[in-house]
Amino acid sequence: MEIILLEDVKGIGKKGETKTVSDGYANNFLIPRKKALRKTAENVAMLNKQKEELENKLQEQKELALKNKETLEKMTLEFSAKAQKDGSMAGTISTKAIAEKLKSEYGIEIDKRKFVDKISVNAFGVTNLKIELFKDVFANIKVHVSEAK
């Protein structure tokens, strides 16, 4: 029986591939567990439509990421922190705090795990951080930390 895989199945193939398997395996395991569909013209057309919608959605996300990249590279985020007796910064500015500030002040949502540089901002002055907005779309953002009075 020819089937279309709806998800990766170990030993059979990857999602979206068309494979030939035994009737019993298809009818008793793959189809009831929603891992595959019978290969019919209707199912092929439905899957092609889903692929097209997914590609359109990914294209929209990439366009949004490129737009956000332009905005992020023009701005400098301002933070203030207390100074220690020796003049160094007390504490750090986390990627979570940076992501929250971007969301609250600029309406740009970025996951804190998307920061490529795993360095923490722990010094006064300007620090450049690299963010992955989408696959192969990176932005550099400036974080300025000044001493709190």
C-alpha cells in the first residue's frame, strides 16, 4: 500500500515522503496512530496545499524578521545599574531583561534564547549583542549601561 507520512517514522522515512509499506502495517499501525495517510489524489492535494501555506507563513515571518533587523540595528537600549565601591558594575543585565524591554517599549518580541552571544552585560558602557531573528537573519543590538545615581 502506498502511504504519505505525516511525521517522521523511524525505519520508514521522513514527513511528507511517499512510501510503500505492507497493508497490515499501514492499516493497523500507521493510519490509526495518525502517522500516515493513504496516497490518494485528494490527500496529495491537501498536503500540497498545507505545504504551500507553510511556505507562505515562513516567508511572512522572514519579512518581519528583516523589518525588525533594520529597527534593532538603529536603536540603543538604555539601562542603569548600581556601581560597586571600586567603580565596577554590580550585577548583570540579563538577556531576559533585554527581551522584556524590547517587548514593553518597542513591541518587538524576541525569545531570550535567540541571543547568539552568551555573554552577560556586566560592565558600564556600550555592549554589542547578536540576535538570531530568523534562520540566517541576524541583528546586532547595542546595550548601553550607565551608572545609577
